[in-house]
Amino acid sequence: MDSLRELFKIGNGPSSSHTMGPQKAAQKFKDRNPDAASFRVELYGSLAATGKGHLTDWIIIETLKPKRTEIVWKPEVIKKFHTNGMKFFSLNDSREVLNEWLVFSVGGGSIMEENEDRRGGNKVYDLSKMSDIMKWCDENSMEFWQYVGSCEGEDIWEYLKKIWAAMEEAIVRGLNTSGILPGELKYPRKAQRFYKKARMRQTRFAINGKIYAYSLAVSEENAAGGEVVTAPTCGASGVVPGLLKALKEEYDLSEDEVIKALSTAGLIGNIVKENASISGAEVGCQGEVGTACAMAAGMASYILGGTLEQIEYAAEMALEHHLGMTCDPVGGYVQIPCIERNAVAAVRALDAANYTLFTDGKHRVSLDQVIVTMGETGRDLNCAYKETSQAGLAKYYQELSKYFKPEK
């Protein structure tokens, strides 16, 4: 498996696959073609279907400036390697092609070419299945965070400190901003309002209110194109930090505990990325919010004193109950239903952790089995339900909006 540096990345929303990936690809192509007079970029599959709402064309044009760039939309063209395909062309003054490059945005801000191995090309971890990692930890009397350290090296902890700082900064910005999110939906920011209500409550449900508020804060920042951390993607970036921030405050966690918990979450996300997919365009939202919920559930179980078996069970339960979740962003924006899904998934992650702590950790279906199932389910999903906005809520929103007034 790849390093956690390839999972947790700091960048601008609203989509790791539709903005961060294309931005990285555009910068690489620009650097390789300094003498080009202009550029043309063809967007395929999901990149073309929802690229407008995800700012794909904008980020590519901005990255390739000052050269002129033409964007060609081809949603009907779906490449076998991955639906998020794009081809860059460098042109001379006569509009003749000098160079071309086919590349894919495979989720989490990562890009690959057709001949590359989809399974973590930069091998940092020698094990990639949760069952094998649990066996190693048991035989060596280690915890998951210690396995991360043994594979990554000591410098991973400083990197994760930067990641956590970026997560907290996104929460703060989100809580301090109100108004309407960019786009035609005119979707209102809610994090600030949720936080004020949660702060006033003196009941056991107050922590849920904070989890909602913090998760919304990050997700709203992402939807506005702000800086967030892929966890494992931009579209699911609110789940892990939202829950971790609330638990940090609830239990007065030290920085050391926070970073160890974050590494546990990252390990789980890495296993899913390696053995299935975290790309909504490839497997639906189960690969994004479902994976984020699994990461957050295992993280919470660790914080609450869970054993290896209970941590694995929490992650398994969280992902299992997201199986089949479609990716149907209304209008192509990462707003409806994406933002609410982050908040609800963060609380669901805590519920999964709490549930499994009442058990001895033994259960029938393993996390590894659920991950394989998720990948197969994703491949079986109709492409209309995989980040194309051609079905589900995206399809019926316009019709429903005739009968219901937009939320104020």
C-alpha cells in the first residue's frame, strides 16, 4: 500500500477527483510543454458529466494560464481504465498537435496513466489486508498506529500533525462563515447555526450537535472551494475531522492521542483504497462517505479504548451499512446530498464504535470481506449512479423543486 501521504492530502475542494486530480495533471502537462502556444483538453465520462458543478474546467484553465485552453466535453466516452479520463493536447500557433497525454483522476487527488498499477505503486506497507495486519499486531503486541510507524518511519507523525492542523483550520473557517454556497442551488451554510445550538445544550446529545457542526463546517468549506484534507476524498472530507474534533474536546485528548487516532483512520482508508476504490465515479458514494465512516468508526473505537478486534468491527460495521450508496450530486455540485451525508456519517461512525465496544469484537463478516463486496457492488452499479448526476436525487430534484420552496 501507498504511504498515508497519498491518502491525506491538503488541497482545494470541491472534489479531489474533479478538481485536485485535474489540477495536478494540468500542472504536469504544462511543465512538460513550455513551448505550447495553446492547449486543448478533452474530458471524458464522469469528469465531463459533472465537471461544470465540480469546477473541473475552471481549475484546468486557471492552471494552464496564461496560455489559452479549450475544454471539450465528452461524457459519452468512458475509458476502461477509469471513468475519470482526460486527454491533454499541446498546440502550436497553427493549432497543430505537438504533444498529447491521456491521464486519469482515480480518486483522492491521485492521477494515473493506463499502464500504471492501480494497487499502490509506491509500496510502503508490506501488508494490505486488515486480517494480515491484525495478525502482525497480535504477534508483535502492537497497535495499529505502531504498525503505521513501523512502515512509514518516524517522520509520518510530523506529517500527520500538519494534516490535523489543516483539518482544524478548515473547521474554524467553516464555523466562522455564513451565507450561501457558490452555485445555482443557493445552498445555505449551516455549520455556524448548528454550533451555536450545540454549545447551548447541556445534555448527552450536545456532542452529536458538535459532530454535526464540525463536519458541516469542513464540508461547506469544501463545497465553497476552500482548503480541506482528503479523508479519503474531498467529498467525504468532513467525517473524520468532524468526529475527531468533537472527541478531542469531549475527552480532552492530547495531540499524541489525536495523531495516533488519525493514523488508525488512515490505515483503514488505505486498506479500502488498495483493495476496492475511494472514487465516487467508480463505485458510488459508498467508496467516499462509506470509507470515511469506516475510518472514523475505527478511529473512535481506538480513542474509546477498543481492542484490535473491536476497532476492526467498528470499521466493518460502518462500511457495511453504506453498501450500495449511490453518488448522485444534484446539479453536479458537492452540496446535495453530500454535505448532510458527511454530518450523518460522522455520528453513525461514533454509533458503530459504541456498539462494538459492548461486544467482545467477534463477528461473522470481516472488514476485508466488506471491502471486496463494496468494490464488486460499485462495479455493478449503473453508471448513472456514479457521479454523473443522471439519476437518483440529481434526476428528480428539478421536478421536486416545483412543489417545495428552496430552504432559506
